Amino acid sequence: MLTVLYYIFTIIHTTILCILSALCLLFTYPFQKSRYWVHCLSRYMTWLFFWIPGIRRKIEGLENIDKNKSYVIVLNHTSGVDILAAYKIPLNFRWVSKREVFKTPFFGVMLLIHGDIPIERGNASAAMAKVVGDGKLWLSRGASVAIFPEGTRSKSGEIRRFKAGAFTLAKEAGVEILPVVMNGTGATLKGWMMNWGHNIGIRVLKPISAEEVAATDVKDMMQKVQEQMTEALADLREDMKGLK
């Protein structure tokens, strides 16, 4: 019963925030192309989503973030909750996500207003062009771009083979890559029931400099970051053992 009430509240407050975000975009777009304030409203929405059921998002490694820079953020992917959890990262960013997500009631509308980048996963060349083209546009506006380099959720929870989109974008745009690992998002829901009082861990790793990105082959960079994130995720899981 408690979860049902929570979902009803979520639908109501998401609807209200969709309207407020649309109004915010209307009034701020002429002088703020990065959609910073729209992003702030999205952060507030996700804060409510986790705060009400007492789900704790602990983030580490904030010293690795320069808020004055734009990054290509790469994250591991195990659950739809990953998108919401990542708003704990104190950067203004746009998501790259499969087009189907944009058709989700309420949530899809928020993604459109937020300015996120929809791609067709079945067309690799078109998806790459979209990631690079739209990604460079947002980076030029001072926003970061967040991508799941695995391309889809990992059913096992282990980090799978990366795709090239995020790394090609960083190389062509001349920006740093910011690796982030998350643990616990997949257990936020038990079926459709909320896991009340759950813990989610987020760890921001040291960024890969733009100079190193430029000097390194895309495939080599993919492998390097995948190895770093795999090791960091194992460490994060170990550190979270025993948390209630």
C-alpha cells in the first residue's frame, strides 16, 4: 500500500515538474542555451524520488570534478534507476539514451525538455553521428554529456564490452572523459516494490585528460577506461558490504 501511494505521489510531482521545467525552458532558453536551470529542476525531482523512500545515494570522488569544465561522463549500466541516481553528480549534463525511453509516460517528457539525446540503437552509423553531432553541440554550450558505454543494461551487473560512441565524441570534441561507477541501483526496486532504506554508491574516478584522449587510439582508450571502471566497481562493492 505504501509503495502504491508513493507511485501516485511520484506521478503527481513529476507532472508538476514537467510543467515547471517547460516554463523554465521557455523563459531561460534565449540567454541560457545549456539548460542549467532545467537540469536543476531534474535534480530536484530525482532528489524527491529517493528521499521519500529513504534511499541513500552516497557519492565519492567529488574532488575529481571541476565544475567549470565539460566532460564526456561514462557510467556503468544495470538498471533504469541509473539515470535517476546519476543526478547526484554535481554537473549540468545531457543524457544519451535509446529513443524508446523517450516514449515512457511522464519520464520521457522530462528527457525531451531536459534536452537529452535520443539514438536509434538498431542503426550504428546513425547513432554514432547523433552522439557526436548533438554531443559536440551540448559540450560547446558548456554542458557535459553522459553516456552508458556498454550500450545497454548489464543483466549480470558486471561491466560489459564498451562501444565507441563516448570515446569518439570526447576525441572529436577535445574534452576530458570522466568515468563514474555506481552500485546498488539494480536493487532499488524489488519487482515493482520500492526497496525502502536502500543504499546506492556512486564513485567518481579521476578524469582522463583531453591531451591523453587526443593522443590515444579510441579502441585503446575504451579498453583502458573499461579496466579502470571494472576495478573501481569491485572496490566500491567491497566497501559497501554490510551497509544497511
